[in-house]
Amino acid sequence: MLPLDAVNASLKIQFTPPLFESDVSAGEELSFNIRLKNTDSARNELRAQVLSISMNDEGRMRFSDDPFRAHSCQSWIDLNPKQILLEPDEIKKVMVHIRVPQRIQGGYYAAILFTTVNGYSEQGKTRIGLSVSTGTMVILSARGSLKRDAGIMSFGIDSQAKFTLQFQNKSNVHIKPDVSIVIYDEQDRVIDRINFKEDNFLLPESRRTFYGQWDNAKKKKKHKSYTAECRVTIKGLGKRLIEKRTFHLK
């Protein structure tokens, strides 16, 4: 998935897995290891921490030390060790232990971030660099409690064929909507289709705004008016969400 890279070129640390995803039950305990390899020619010192995740309307991840955030599993996760010193080409493992509380429902999320520690001494010299973070995303889904619901808040398209879709995840778990725009001519014939190829991951109870444009010059301006049909398909929802708008090109 995801949103966090498996390899960060600036950090020069390879690590796996970039994503840990599991179905869990109340009171369960589980563990996994994150494998780190220093591909730099210099020593790297890292600090590991667990943070809560949120998203803005453009789908960008935000991280915060907020264990009480809705759908956060930050407080469930322990790391050992939290300070890692890696020599060139050295490999180390960080153990991740998860304790699931007794009352859970829906999906829970957190990020395990590894951040460079600035200003350490290397062979008698002080090496100063920018703090760089990368890490693993944790997704946990409570068995038997997932409820999916979603809706199109608004869909519009202007005279330059630029469209905006505002979408809301009303579920208690993340969803990955498959979004497309179908263009019809005046005779209701399909003449083109636009597929959103970006990562459409939405956290529970979050909103997302999608932007796009119909830019097929060969098929434009052959008719007086067009109809744009927005189609949203979500696995497990059991229905397709559809909105239509008629538009005219300048």
C-alpha cells in the first residue's frame, strides 16, 4: 500500500515489511519483526517510534503522538529496541509486539517510523544531517465487526472538462474505492472513460477530494453537450455509487 515507502533513498535504509496487516480478535497478542539494513557507507543511528495516523482531504498522511485518536492502535504497540545503531551493510531487527484490548470494533491504524538521529560523532568528526523518517504502516481489523458505508458528497464538471469529486468514507474501517468517470455524448453513447490511477486509500470516517480533467482532444468538441457519469465501486459495499452531470465545453 501504501503510503509509506519500503526504501527511502535519502535515509539509505532498506526495511521490510512496509506494511503489516492482520485481522485480530479482542485480547489477542501478536508479534512481527521489522528488518533494517544500512545501505549507506556511513554509520546510521535511528530512533523508532509509534505514531497515530490521519489523512487530509488530498489523501496525504499525517502523523501525531495522539494515542486517543479514533481508530488509532498507537498505544497497543511496543518496540524493542527503540534506538538502533547500524554500521555500513549491517542488518538488525526490531521486534514489534501488539496487545489488542478487550473492546474493539472496526479498523485500527498506526505508523512505525524510523528517524535519523542528528549530530552523532563518526571517526572523530561530527556528522550533521536532516532528520529523515520512513517506516511501516500497521493495519488491524477487528474480526466480525467491520461495517462499510460510503457516499459521494458532490460531483461537478466545468466548461473546460475539469471535474471535482468529494467522497466520504462512512465506514468503521478503511476502504479503497475504484473511481472512474464515463463520458457520454448527446445520444447516450459512451465515448471515453477516465480512471483514477492514484492511491485511493481512505481511513475510516474520513473525506477525500479527487481532481481530474477530460483531456482527450480527439473526442472533444464534436458535440454540443456531454454527460459525465462518476462511478465508485468499493469492495464489500454491495453497490456502486453513481452521480451524473451534463456539461458544455467552451
